[in-house]
Amino acid sequence: VLAKLISFFDNECAGICVEPILVGVSGGPDSLCLLDVLVRAQKQVIVAHFNHQLRPEAEQEAEHVCKLAVKYGLLFVSESQDVQVFASENKFSVEEAARKLRYRFLFAQARNKGAQVIAVAHHADDQVETVLMHFLRGAGLSGLKGMAPVTHLPEFDPDIRLIRPLLRTWRRDIDEYCRENHLETVQDLSNLDLTYFRNRLRHSLIPEMETYNPGFKQALLRGAESLTGDFQLVNNAVDGFWKSTIIEIGKDYLTFNLDALQASNPAVLRNLFRRVATHLNSGVRDVNFEVVERVVRFIRDGYAVSTKVDFTDGLYVFGEGNQLIVANRYTNIPVLDWPQVRQTAKLEVGVPLFLDGNWSLLVEEKESIQDLAGITSNSDPFQAWMDADLICGNLQVRGRKDGDRFQPLGMSKGSIKVSDFFINEKLPSRRRKNWPLVSMGDEILWIPGYRSAHPYRLTGTTRRILHFELNKSRKV
Amino acid sequence: VLAKLISFFDNECAGICVEPILVGVSGGPDSLCLLDVLVRAQKQVIVAHFNHQLRPEAEQEAEHVCKLAVKYGLLFVSESQDVQVFASENKFSVEEAARKLRYRFLFAQARNKGAQVIAVAHHADDQVETVLMHFLRGAGLSGLKGMAPVTHLPEFDPDIRLIRPLLRTWRRDIDEYCRENHLETVQDLSNLDLTYFRNRLRHSLIPEMETYNPGFKQALLRGAESLTGDFQLVNNAVDGFWKSTIIEIGKDYLTFNLDALQASNPAVLRNLFRRVATHLNSGVRDVNFEVVERVVRFIRDGYAVSTKVDFTDGLYVFGEGNQLIVANRYTNIPVLDWPQVRQTAKLEVGVPLFLDGNWSLLVEEKESIQDLAGITSNSDPFQAWMDADLICGNLQVRGRKDGDRFQPLGMSKGSIKVSDFFINEKLPSRRRKNWPLVSMGDEILWIPGYRSAHPYRLTGTTRRILHFELNKSRKV
């Protein structure tokens, strides 16, 4: 056991195992063995015990671990919390609640004591059980690869590392080590009722599977190692893809290039969106296959404007123009980049009007009409030219009102609802309400970015021209 | 069932399912269902039956399938072979022998009848059993991803595709389809004794696993699908790596850039060498983790000259300079690029001597010794200058003899065995025997590419110079 541990520190842990190491010690054989071998390997350790208050003996066990730490001459930290209460308050399973509180405690103590590494006592049998549990629920690569010997748990701390030095050591060898070294162990937490499912795996299913392949456990451990490498390769591919498609990393949202997503294959998308979920919500441990598949289909099959699709843990996904946005349901995604008008404003010729998002609107009279050909072939939707003699009322800039209608340039008869026009033009729904409209009373003269109104167009009889331009200021 | 099949042809099979389709029909429910739905979907099919001669009823079954084909009005092809004999002759398991002969027959018939696609009746339960079998032996990604809906079996044919239209259809639905459509099925081959292991999985282990997760089979099917995508990503990464490290693709060997291999991570290497194995031996279906690991360690830890490591299926791996070579044990890897001498040849001043591999050796007398500084600082080991007055016998070019010794330039006393010199200089072992040595009787004057002999060096009293040069000809 000691030899394996030293090889672990020489290989997996090379260069990252800064001391002191905070060790989670329940008092069971696994953690006592871990503690003892760490001490023998002359590592500087801090003993951390978390009391889950799940059993009457819990108090005594905490005391036992404390005494042991004193005997080793090590720093001891502990905390006690009612896991049952925390579970029912937060609708977690008891196992999930225990895990959350325990890691929260360990990481807080590590920060507190300046430890950059936390060691926990998961061993090879734990690994086999973990992989098997993932297999039973049809997990993908990230589950089947099992626990990592060295990892981060970003939901608890972005920097402190979690290590599992015993991950290649079997329970049998740990028990033998404890006997040989007369370690006084208390009942292992893993034998509690709350891990009934795991216990059934351990005592029934795994022995059954060993009748098919006597080397099953060893084989599974090796398989997990091989999958860990493959997982890294997949992750590298996803890294590259993320970088090439991400447009904006917001606090609670991410924006991607939709064309690039649509051009990629489902396997990349599936992995990308698993990562998106953990990026936006570091507590997400695993994303259901169906949920990811729903998003992949949403991207692949295109989307109708204004539709969106539920993702996971309060996240949702929607498309906007050439962008795909993933956001928390309650996030206000900034609309700073769009021209938006919050309240009706008077527009005067020659006076720039400033709108939200650093946009400004300017109307000027142009005396000459020398370049009429150039004007009529105008292809910039953020400029418009109109017959000044037809503009005989006050100009306004305002958002859309119910019932607004519009006769777009080129439509010689009738009109269309502005709301329908927006839908036809695929203006993303979030932008519609405050999209600036240039109006004269109820009459819409121009929808910047789209079209001016047919009746006000330049004709052969036009003598004076009004030039409208909506500009994004370049100010920093 | 029909709907699923049509969706299969519209999606996975889009554009590749050229008709006619050759269908493997055993006569069991799976293959009869497949045949029936293909006919209903108006595909042009050819019925192919292979008689394994494993049971007394086999004859009758062949007849049954033949009659059925006639009833459908379809072309029928069949073959009969003694699987048991083939198995014992080749030391295959009966199951492996049956698979080989069956696929050999199907692909031969497909070629024969101009079919580019073969359909087989593997269904969702087969897939679950396959994945579980791989899981039990601790397989990596390529095993856990299960069977592909559309694939190639290059060991049987490089171009003809194998499709599995029922891969998402459960056995239950197939049986129901057969009942509803009154298909007269014979006993399924998969219920034979030879698949005892699989039957135990089916009737014992899988139901047991369903008590842990009632949706286990469905979950596993989804998981396999997700892993299939990840496998593609890994394969893409390996593709790129293969291209950037391969130096030569020989008939029975591959040469890679060793530095590039050493700089890469184990996961890429593992996958690369799995691919190397199937590239060199298309019959290899799976490479043992330990075997791959041995090669990865060999690369990572460097190698001593002349050592090699066993790979899989008669392949071995060895390093040579900056190259890593994987070859069949009985392959003669060409040595054309090296200077080699097959038999002793007389070397005359002024007359070029041609060696194997387009190398030529020329000795010339140089009258002037004006550029002595330039000569003595010579750093090209394929040129040598010697004191001509000391060369008083016949010059030869020959390979190494037992007992050859040599006093390299700079070694003022004593001598060293040529064989030890080669080892010190890390001359790859395969090149040593025929490496050209320039000698005068037993005296070694020059080892081209390495060092000339100390006693013949130029000194202050040298009056005449012999210039030796070994050149690679540029002839095409």
C-alpha cells in the first residue's frame, strides 16, 4: 500500500502535491489507512473530520479521530452538521446532502488552513462500484471513466485540488494494512443504510459479474483508465470547438455562433453542451442524455424565431439571428448592442438623437439630388432617403404600439402590421418591443435596419431630400 | 418495426444504401423479420443463407429459407460448411469460426452478385448484450460503443458496407412482428449451446441488472450511441496524429517519427497503436489493454538500441534512430536507404565503388594540402582524409567480421571492438552486419558515417592526402 502511494505521488501527483495536505478522515479503515500511509510517507497533513449526525455513534467517532490526530501529533479540524435536515430542506437525497456538506466543509477548511490539496480515501473497489453505477444508468464517457486520481471540484473551489491516492488499491489490501498496523477503525460510513444501493452492488451484483469474468474488477479499473485518456482527447476536441464558436461569455449566459454549431457533428455538440451546463452551473454533475439530445435537435433542425428549448437546471437555449444563446431562466441578457428606444423622443432635423447602446439617429436635409442613382440603389438599411416635401408633421422615434401598420418600400398598395413585418424579417423577439421606429404621428416612416415607407420614397418630382441615418457611435 | 426501418434508411443509410441489398437470413425470427420489412419497404434484396452444419436440423432450415425466398420471388444463394472442422483446424472457438465463415460467405456472395450492401439482423437486445460483454472484460471506447448501424469489415472486404437496420428494434417487437405477420420461423441460431455465455447474460445477468434500473437496456442503448459519437471524435484526433507522425506505410510495416510519438500523450498513443494493429492485420478485432500499454511504455521510457517489444498478433515494435517501426515478425523491412555492403569489394583510388541503396564510395588522392585547417575541422562523417603515405596495402570495403577492432580518431592508445563501437554509436542493429567498413587487410581505416582510424590521420609531416567520400547518388 505504501509503495503504491509513493508511486502515486511520484507520477500522478508530480509537482502538484503542495503540502500541507488536508485529509478527510471518517475513522473507517479506508481513511485511517490513507492517513497512516501519508504520515509514513512523511507528508505534512491536517486531519479533517465531518460529523454527518446520521448515527448515534457519530459523536464518539469524531472523538476517536480527534484522539488519533493528537497521537500522530497532527492538526485536527472538525465540524458537525445535520445532514438529514439539510437534505429535506433542499430536497436532496441523504447521500447527495452528505456529499455536499462534507466537501463544503473540507474545502472551507483547506482554504482556512492554506492547504492546496485535499486527499480522500476512495479506493479501487469504490472506483469499480462508481463505474458500474454509471454503467447501470447508461452513462457516457464522463461517467464511465470513473473518478479521477487528481481533480478539481469547481463548485466547491476553483483552485484547490482533490486527490485520491488509494484509487488503485483494493479494499482487501487496505483492510490487511489496517490489521497489520493495528489501526483502530470505527464502522465505515459506506456501510450505512443510506448507501443501500451501493451495498447491493458490492455484495450481490459485482460477485455475480465476477462469475462471468473472474478478473472483472481489475479489467474494469483498466478500462476506466483507458476511457480517462479518451475523455481527455474528446475534451481537447471540445476545447477547440468552444474557442472557435463562442461569441460572448456572460456572467449567466453564453453566446455561440449558430452557423458553426449547425455545421458540426452531434458528438461535438453533445459534449459542448455538457460543458456549457457545468460552466453556467458548476453544481451540475451530469446532464441527462435526452436533455442534451433535445438541444442538439434544436440546433440541427433549425428553429423558428422566438422559440426556445429547455435545457437543464433552469437553463434554456434560444436562437437569435446567427447566435445561439444559453442562459439562466432569470438572467437579463444585455441588449446593449442593439438600437433600442425606451421612451418616445422628438426627432429634429440636424440634431442627433442618442439611443440606448451607443446608437444615434440623425436627420439632415440634403440640398442637392445629384447622386439620385446612388441613393436609390442604397443597400444600407441603416440609411434612408425621403421626399422632404411630404414630411409635414413632427418626427418621433418610438417603440412599437399595438396596431401599428407599415407600408414598406416596394409595396405599392395596402400595408402590413409592424408585428408581422418583424416576424417576417426574423427580428429576434427580445429586440422587437423597443426597436426604434421613425414616425410622424401614427404613420411609420422608417424602420431602421429594415425598410423605409413606400409613400415617402424619392420620385422624379422630388425637389428636397431628407436623409436619415442610424449610427453606432465608436466611443469607448 | 417498419417505421423504424424506414427512418433508418432515411437517416443512417441516406445515400449509401445502393440496391440490391444482400440479406443474411438464418431463418430465425430476427432475420425473417428483417427480410419481411425490407421486402415491404420495396427494397431489392437477395436472400443469403449459410449452413453452419452445427445441428441436424440445419439442412431443413436451409430448405425452409430457400422456399421462403421463392415465395417472395427473390434470388436465393446459400453455402454449407463444417464450422466445427474449421474451428479445430484453425484453433478458433466455434463461435469465432462460425462468424468468420458466415461473413466470408456473405461478402463473397455480395461481390459475386454485385451487391454493395449486406444487411444483418442484429437488434437492440443483441446490442445490449454486446456492450455488456465488452463491459465485463473491461473494454475501452471501441468495445463499449457497441455495434455500428453502418460499418465496414475490412478483413472481408474494403468497400462493401454492412448495415444493421434493426439495431434499435427490441427482440420483443421483432417477435410480435413475426407473430402478427405469420412468419414461419425456425429455431434461432443464437439459442444454440455455443452461445451459452450470451444466453446466461440474456436470461440471468441482464434481468438482474434491470432490478437496479428498470430502464437499463434503453439507457445502455443510448449510452452506446453517445459513445459512438465520442469514438468518432477520438478517431478524428488519431487521424490527425497518424498523419503528422507517419513516415512510411510499407506493405507489412509502418514507420513513425519517434520524437513525435514521445511528445504525445498516452491516450493518443493507445488509440494510435490499436489502429496500427488493425491496419497491419485487418483480422485483429481488439487489442488487449496490457499489450498496448507495453508499447506505450516502450515509447515513453525510451528504448535501448536493438531492443524491441512484442505487440499483438505476430507484430513487434522496435526503434531505429528517430524512427519507430511496427512490423510483422516475418517481414523483411527494406534497408534501401542505408549504405550496406553485401560482399567484400576492392576499392581503387579514382574508381567509384557502388554499394546497395544508391550509395557510392570514392577515394582520390589530393595533391595539395593548402586547406589543412578546413580538413581537420571536418565535421562530415561521410568524408575522411588520411595520410596517403601510410596506406601501403590493398583497400577493401567489407562488412564487419568477428573480432574486428578499431582505433577511432582521437583515441591515441589501444583499440575497441567494432561491435562495441557500433553499440556506443547507437547504430541500429539491423544495419550493423552490412555496414561498410574501409579496411586494409584486417586493419579498419574508416567507418563511414562515424569515424576514421587514429593512426592514419593527417599530421604535420603528411605530404600526400587520400580523400574518402561516401555519397548517396541522386539517380532516380
